[in-house]
Amino acid sequence: MPDDTESKGVIHATKRCPECLNYVPLRTKICPGCKTKLGDVQKHGMAKRKTDWMAYGGFFVAFVALAIYIWWAFL
Ligand SMILES: [Zn+2]
């Protein structure tokens, strides 16, 4: 198990942006370099890439609304 020495019990002071590999403070939620949303720090100090579910949700709702409108208007 090669990963255990580094990952267990190590408190990271910084994390790395998965997009541009900048070091940012742990509590940073948005990378100052590339505006990527950052989650919690992971193994090896890399930040979790955060999926913007609100944007997906908004798109999905708009798509469904459009589909319902088309269905309602043409049938
Ligand atoms: Zn970045």
C-alpha cells in the first residue's frame, strides 16, 4: 500500500486546484486563478472538483418546461 504513508494523518494547509494546479488555501471555494469551484481537499492535497448541480438542474428544468410547452402547444 504505497499511498498510506502520505494520506493518513496528514493535515494539509493548502490544496491544489485540479484545473490549473495552483496552490490555494484550504477554505477557498473558488480558484482565484481559473474560477473553478473547489471542494474539500483529497488525498495528495488535490481539491475535489465540484460539479455545478444547480446549473445542470436549471438546464434540466428549462428543457422539461420547453418539452411540456411544445407538447401542450402542438397536441
Ligand atoms: Zn484553478
